[in-house]
Amino acid sequence: MDRRAFISGVTGGLLAAPLAAGAQQAGKVWRVGILGNENSAPWEAFRRGLRDLGYVGGRNLTMESRWSEGRTERLPALAIELVQLRVDVIVASGTQAVRAAKQATSTIPIVMAVSAHPDKIGLVESLARPGGNVTGLDNVGPDLKGKQLQLLKELAPKVSRVAVLWNPANLVETFGFKEMVAAAAVIGVEIQSIDVRTPDDYLAAFATVTASRADALYAFGNPVNFKNRQLIVAFALKSRLPSIYEERLFVESGGLMSYAPSFTDLFRRAATYVDKILKGAKPADLPVEQPTKYELLINLKTAKALGLTIPPSLLLRADQVIE
């Protein structure tokens, strides 16, 4: 995406678009707060979704964005900044961002652009009836980790040990890791836990992967891994490890394959939550929705560099092949 265009959009509002009839209160300028890791491509889908609903920068909308840039410890302070700006709604991306926003306010509505297991970790009371001031999108579908491992095994049948880069201190990731271990037992691969909590952990983590002779790599899409995705995919390629990821941007950065819910679709749908809330709906009454669209991306150039031949059946199922 064009970062200059985004910065312009933040300071001056969203790019002009025809105003949807009846979408806004006459003369009202809404203030939307954004809290996330970085200004990545899915946020453009969110802004486009707002434009399609009639929200026009400089006319009836302003946006205030705060990015942690992979430093999750900054999120609480950034959330407080948005609360002090008296935004009408906060849109948060990622479980840690949502939690920081919820801790900062119990009155300003919060929309989860993406968050994993929000009902299990106390962000909402239940998916059907969120309660409180938080609602939005859950980005975890049924048996997602099992499907990812199956795809990895299909592309690289000789894989037997998968090194997993994750943060055990993150409660959400513990659910995903348990799911992965259970799925691996069925599929017939071994999971190796590699603890990565800060950027300083990568040197030791990569050394452990190499020493253990893991023959594939999986990286959770947490803020630290996401921010350092170029480093991770470069290590996987240098080490000749087939890899699979939770987000397409890893593949666009040179990773081998990703299978996950479409973040573009989820962020677009987040705009509809904002619209409903600004029109008077209460977050407590808006059910949390789950993914309906999934994407399989394969980097053909990386596959060739690793000496892998992608089965035709897998290529046919891919939503995008990067050459």
C-alpha cells in the first residue's frame, strides 16, 4: 500500500468518496481511533470499507492512529492517548491491542479488527452476546492449525519436525500452540517449541532451530514476529526450511506459504461495526463474527529456491501464487 497516501489520510482524513444517503448525522464529524502494530495493508481495506459506507475525511470523519511498531509494551500508553482524545470509537487490531484499549476505557466502544479467542480470554462475555464495550471479529477458525500443518506436509512430504516460533507468555498463543500439538500428533509430525518474546531472542532461537535439526518452520503472527517477518523468512530460506505462516505478508516478504483467514476481509467487515456503533448500536448487542473467507498463498520463487515441486492439486487450490 502507499504509505504516503495513508499518512495523508490520517492527518487529513479519508480520501473523498460519495456520501451514502442517510449514513451520517448532519454536520457531525466522527473521530475514530486506530490502535495496532503497524500500518499494514489490511488497514486500507478498513478505510475503504468506511468510504463505501459514506464516511469522508474532512467532511464527517477524522482518524487518529497509534502504532506500537512491534513493541507491545507501548500499547497501554497509546490506548490512553486515544481515550484522552475523546474518540467516538476505537478500532484495535490484535489481542494485545484490544486488551490495552479495554483497560484504558470501559465507556468508549471498541471494535476488534482481529483478535483470537476473545471469549476465552475475557475480552467479551461470549461471541453471541459480547457484553461491555467490546465487539468485532474473531480471526480464529475451527482446526486452523491442523489445516496449516496438513498443507505444509502436502507441499513438503518429508517434513517430520516443525520448529514453532511463538511467545508462551501470550495467553492467546497458548491456545493455538495446544491446538497445533494435538493436530501434529494426528498428522504425524513433531512440534518443537521455540520461545521468542522480544526481537533480542531471535539469534538464540535460530541457533536452537539449527541445532535441533528441525526440517520446517512455523511462525505465529504475533506483533514481534510480524514486525520481524523479513528476518524470519530470510532465516528459513538460508536454512532451506519449508515454512508456513498465519499471515500473507510473510509470504509477500519471501516466505513459502500461508493459510489463514483473509485479513483484508476481516478489516473490511470491521468498518461495518464502526458504522453500526456510530449510528447508535451498542457493542454489547453486536455478536462477534468469525472468519468466512480463507486464503492460501504460495511463493513459487521461494519453493524453487528450496528445491520443492509444488503439487498441481495444491497450486489449483491457491488463491494467489507469487512468482
